[in-house]
Amino acid sequence: MPAVQSSPVTERELILTRVFNAPRALVYQAWTDPKHLAQWWGPTGFTNPVCELDLKIHGEIRIDMRAPDGTIYPMSGAFREIVEPERLVFTACALDANGKPLFENLNTVTFAEYDSNKTLITIEVRVLWEGPTAAQYLSGMAEGWSRSMDRLSEFILSGTGMMPDPVQMDNRELRATRIFRAPLELVYRMWTEPEHIAHWWGPRGFTTTVQKMDVRPGGEWLLVLHGPDGRDFPNHYLYEEVVPNQRLVINHVNWPQHRKYVSFTESQGGTSVSVRMLFDSAADQQKVVTEHGAAKGLIENLDKLEEHLSRL
């Protein structure tokens, strides 16, 4: 894999590129999920006890980097542009111990598909403003970004914490597994009772109205996902196979057509749920991943189920 390429454009501008051996949706998630970002942001040896992202235009960013000697280096910023999973533009303002700005950068990060299931990242950094003491920090800008990219690469390749239950993508499929700390019968009910489905089904920011849920072979499941932008997305499912507390096979009738296999097994004192989505074509799978964030949505769906279970 090529090493980080750092090219100082001027004294206060920088361009870096890096190829990551991971799908674009996954690399994009490493930048936009705060619990993942906190694992790799900053130079070697630094940690991030505070890592908060409000992923929307003008949404705020707050990261406190802790150096190996315990010194905290706070950073604030805001998103200017978000095009999932292609592009992020955000400001980053370094603060002193009293919260006073030291300098401010504009960062543009682009994510491009590269070769087979890899991702090319290009980072452009431009200094917007600098105070009288900024030079000592900006002199290490190229090195700091390079070390961060090294850490991101290690983080993704190790698989540790990248996704507790990574989405596997292969040709026409998406697959994920999650262990829930709850009895098998209770977890199965979450998938088969409309009063529970309404609390967790769909990606973050979406709500769900269940219109019909006839859980038997040949039975219909009709629901509407309500997006955060006010748009509605009707979904029509047909149950193909229902084995209580063991297995569901559900066909999604409208686009994107796919068959959803859900299995339930007791594991590690809880319940392991495996979800496999088999699309009609590789093109459909690719479209829902790249244009609609399906891999991220699947993880968010399982996260929401876990949160709902914790409230019962």
C-alpha cells in the first residue's frame, strides 16, 4: 500500500493522499462516527478523551487531544460540506488552555473508490487564520497529518473497534452480526412485534410507522420510514420463512429488491443476531452502499436495537 504522500503547496497549505485497503463506506464511517474517530485522530501516542461530532452543515466539532505527558490540546470546528460517502469539508480551530483560538484551518477530505474495494483519500489543508504563537504548531502540520493517517490505516486493518460487528460486503451481499445482552426470546420479539419495531427500525434520524405486520410465511409487512428531511419511504416486505426464535427470511418487494436472512442463536450469555441482505444484482448492492449509506445504516439499525433493548 502506498505511504502517505505529503506535498506542501505553500507554507500554509498542504495536500496529502493515502490508499486504504477498505471499502469507501467503511473509511468514510471512520471519519464520521465519533467513537471511531477518537481511536485514531492525532499524532502517535495521543488519545482523545472528548470527541464530539454533529454531522450536519454548520454542525459543531469538538475534540480534546491528550498528549502522552497529559497536556490537553482542544480543537473546535464546524462542518461546511457533507457529501456521503464522497466528501467532507470542515474547519478546525486549535485552542489554548483558556479556550483562545491559536489558528484555524479549512480541511477538505475526499473519498474515492480505488482499484478493487480500496479507498483513495485526499486531504487538502489551508490555514485560514493564525495568531502570533501559531508558527510553532503549524510547523508540524505535515508530520501530524501523516502520523494520523498511519494510525487510521492501522485502526482499519486491525479491525479492532472499527466496527464491533463490521459489515461484510461481497458482490451482491451485505452481512453483519451483533451479540445482544438479552435473552433470545426477547430479541426475537424485537423483530416480530410492531410495537417494538417502531422504536428501532431504520437508520439514525429516521422514524418508522408500521402499517401491517403479519409474521407468517406469505404474510405482508408494510411500513413507512420517515426521513429527517420530511420525506417518506414506503417499504413492502413478504415473509418467506418464519421459524420462531431461530430464523426469518423476508423479501423486500420494492426497490432495492433483496432477500433479508435473519438468524438468532444463543451466544456468550446473550443472543447473536446475524443479518444477511442478498440483492438482486451487484449493481443494486453497490448503489445502496455508495449512494444511500446502506452499510452504515445497517450498523445504525443494530445500534438502535441495542439501545431499545437497554430501555426495556
